[in-house]
Amino acid sequence: MDEFLNSKIFGIKWSRLLNSCGQTLYMVGWGLLIGTVLGLILALILVLTRKGGVLQGRLPRVLYLVVNTYVNVIRSVPFVILLVTIMPLTRLIMGTTIGSTAALVPLVLYISPYLARLLENSLLECSPGILEAAQAMGANIWQIIRYFLMPETLGSMVLALTTGAIGLLGASAMAGYVGGGGVGDLTLTYGYEKMNTPLMILTVVILVAFVQLIQFLGGAISGKLRAHR
Amino acid sequence: MIRITEASKTFHEKSTEVHALQNVTIHVQKGEIYGIVGFSGAGKSTLIRLVNRLETPDTGTVEVAGQNLSSLKGKKLSALRRKIGMVFQQFNLLDGKTVFHNVSLPLILEHRSPAEIEKRVAEVLAFVELSDKRDAYVSQLSGGQKQRVGIARALATNPEILLCDEATSALDPQTTESILKLLKRVNREMGITILLITHQMQVIQLICDRVAVMEKGRVVEEGPVLEVFGRPKEEVTKRFVRTVINDQVPETFYDTIRAESRHYRLEQLKFIGDTVNEPVIANLCRRPGLEVNIVGANISPLQGTIMSVFILQLIGETEALRSAEEYIDASGALRQRLMIDWESRNITEIPAGKERTDG
Ligand SMILES: Nc1ncnc2c1ncn2[C@@H]1O[C@H](COP(=O)(O)OP(=O)(O)OP(=O)(O)O)[C@@H](O)[C@H]1O
Ligand SMILES: [Mg+2]
């Protein structure tokens, strides 16, 4: 095994390549997980407090305006710029700006509003009639979310997360370049800067394979969830 | 059971105002089936939604089972809503889930134990005759079956009141009839008070005890179904009644009627159930100096009894006609003199008070 890991492929060790893949998966995985939690909270606030939403009138309208503006503002900043602008914040939270874990801060900050918009669209697919039936049954807000809103839109939300994950993969390549590691870093520092074209092509193939895999998984899970509609 | 008093509601849409409800007062008694009929946009849905507080009135009060709703919030509101089942035109079921899951939802919300849920769902599914579809997905069901699931879901928590918002409007006539029969059973066998809204007069005709007619946010006519069908007062009501009970003279008879050169009057007679105990038309035929032509007839079921409408052309001298009218009025049949305007070929009813002796 060691022998294999120390052997080289296109000028770098296999261990190095696998390590980079691992870092990418780490950034995309955790980024997606934390980003989904935050994005879902934002999306729920947007959907429930919007005009005609279930909580309209029960929560102050500024909440909608604040979240909506936040999402719009962050989404209008290109990721590279966001990445460098918030470095002080990253250092404050993580103690460093180097490494895959530190890269999670800008990644999550970037992806959560993006996911919030995508998930908002998914949640809006729930027919108002279902929510009305839920209210008529006496469901409270948590029950409405848990038993009606989420199950009804889960399939669509998985597709939204699929799109989000692919966006995150792209962003992770950039985050990697400024210290996060990962396949993107490998491509740029070893492939591009050292003009190692075969390696560059290999990493591109790997990235394409990742995207295919994510898309396939997302499609399959969502298809399963929507099987009986 | 349900008492809505002087309720008004206005929606503000951009620059326009929609007066969805204007001073509406209705009172639904315990154990009855109360129907509200009106054309699209009359405010029916807004009215029914007041009852479970999906909508709040701008002014006026809503009382359900002796409880004023205006102050209800949170847990108390949820508790009230569990006593009120609701059935929708578009069913509003979770299509991707099984029948069992859908019907168990209101019980899950109440934190009932799985064993209890199992038992209750089986009971209500048996009641709506869908036991065999327990594990089917809602998306695989027909419209009528979906509505049965909707009704089962509404019944799961043993409500005292069932609200139906156009429960049969998305169904074909035959399925409509079977759903109406089911609603009638819900009312009779479970003792559940039903408030339903519809734009199909047939629904009112077949199952309602009392009816309110709505137009432009107001209740324009209200009363027991037999009374409203027998003597509709407002023009809208007459139009609705006419959709199920044909009380017109067939156009093809117009020329026959017109060809009559002797003195005649057109009279519409309505008989409801067994309120009339004598053979009125046969007796009319036997009256001296009077000739009777039947130019229109219709018999329809109405609330468990029968309503028949006859249109007669009575031919004779003024005095004979007058005494015939007196005889009909005394018999208990509902009589209405009609006139045909030969220009427009429209039939107009002559209100009882305005009958001139001659016609
Ligand atoms: N949430 C709302 N916002 C604005 N206008 C509304 C709202 N709900 C109802 N309206 C308006 O109020 C009026 C009455 O609506 P409602 O839904 O009560 O009528 P309806 O009798 O149930 O009609 P239909 O038979 O078409 O269901 C309509 O003009 C409608 O456009
Ligand atoms: Mg309506």
C-alpha cells in the first residue's frame, strides 16, 4: 500500500492526489452541511414571513426585509472578493486562514445565502392549500414545517442542494488556492504554475467526476423521494 | 353551534378595495347541514374561513360552540381547530404519501399513541369505505377517493363541526352524489354539524336543511331549504333554484299557448312533499266553466321529499278563473301567476299582491 502511495502519477505522489481529493470532499461536505442548516433557516424565515406566508403578521416584517437584503447583498459579492475581504473574520473565528477548516468560514458564508434562495424556491412549491389544511387541523408552526412544508418539498430541496453542492465545489477550488488545499489547489499550483498539463487534465477529470457523482446522487435521491407523486 | 354576527371583511388590493363580506349574519344550529350558495367571488370562502379563524373579520363577531373566537390564540386556537374538520375543493392532501399517513396526520399533531392512531384511522377509513386503500398512495386515487380521504382526515379527531369548501366542485355528477351521501351519513350517524359552501344548487337540494344565498358579500336570502326552494324571493335565488328545478314553460309550447283565443291565465303551482292532500289538478279539471292545459311539469327530489312544479293554462271566464285561484290557494299549493312577454319571449312572474283581476 505504502509503495503505491509513494509511487508517482504525472509528477506527484498518489498520496498527495488522494489527500487533495479528501480535502475537497471535506470542504464540500462540511460546507454543504453547515451551509444547508443556515440556508434552510434563512429560507424558512423568507417563506414564512413573506406576504401571505404562514407567519405573516405574527413576526415583525423587518425580519423578512433584513434576511432578504442580507441574502441579496452576500450573493452579489463574487466569491474571490468575499474570500479575501473576510480574512480577518476567518482568522478571528479559526485562529488562522490556512487549511481546509479555515476555508469553511468563507465557503459557508458564501454558500448559505445561495442555498437559502434555492431552498426558498423549493419551499414555495408547497401548495398554499396544504398549508391551509395544516392550519385548519390546528398544527403549530413547528408541526407545519415538520409534517407538511418539509415533506412536501423534500425532493425539490434535494435538487436545490445538488445545485448548491456543485457551486460549492467550484468555490472550494478557489478557497483552496489561497490556503485551503484540495483538488483545485493541486490544479493551480502543480498543474497550472508548473505547466504540468497531464496533471491539469487529470484534476479536471476528477472535478468533472465529482460533479457527475453529486448530480447523480442528487437526482437519484430526489427521484426516490418523489416516487409516488 | 356557529353564530356569525354582522361580520364584515374588506381586502385591500393595491388601489382597489374588495368588500368580501358585508354585515353577514348567520346562525348554524347544532346537528344541521347548513348550505351557503353563491356565484364565484360572492365571499363564501371568506365566510367559511371565519369559522376556524383562517380569516378574521374586520368587524362583527364569530362564536363557535359558545366560544368567541376574537380572543383565541396559540394552544386554545389549536384546540378549537381540532374540533372543526375541514374539507377542500382541491382535497389538499399530501399526494406523495399513503392514505394511512394522510389520515393519521391530525392524530400525530395531537401526539396520540401509534396504537390509538392505528385504531382510529381504521375506523374512519371503514366509515368512508376506503379500508382497502389504506396503503395506497394518494396520487394513485381517483378524485372521489381523494375526497373520501379528505373527509376521513377531517373526521379523524372526532370533530363537532365539519366545514366543506366546495367539496364536490371538482368531481363528476355521479361522484358528487356519492360524496353527498357520505356527508349526509357523517351528519346523521355521527351527529356532526356541517357548514358547506357551494355554487351547485344540487348540493343544497340533496342534503341541506337550511340555506343562505350570498351575493356580492351579503346574505340576500336565508331559510329552510323547502321554503327557499318553494318561494324564492330574490332574483339570484330564483336563478339558482332554476338550475335544478325547471319551472319554465318549454319554448315549444309558446305557440300553442298563444294560439288560444279564449280568455286564459298561466299559473305555476308548486307542491312540496305531502303538504297538499287533495288532487288539486284533477279537481280543477272538474270545475265547471274551466279548462286546464298542462304546459310545463317538473318533479324533483328535495331534501328527502319531492317538489313538483306544474304550469297550467287555465281557460275560462274571469269569475271562473278567480274562484279557481282561490281554490288552489286554499289547498296549500304554492301558486304564482305568470305572464309571457311575446316580444322578448320572456316569462315574468306576477307577485301575488300585484295580481290584477284580469290577466
Ligand atoms: N386574501 C385575499 N386577498 C385579497 N382579496 C381576496 C382574498 N381572499 C378573497 N379575496 C377577494 O374577496 C372576494 C370574495 O372571495 P371568496 O374567495 O370568499 O369568494 P367565493 O364566494 O369563495 O368564490 P369562489 O366560488 O370563486 O371560491 C373575491 O373578490 C376575492 O378576490
Ligand atoms: Mg371559494
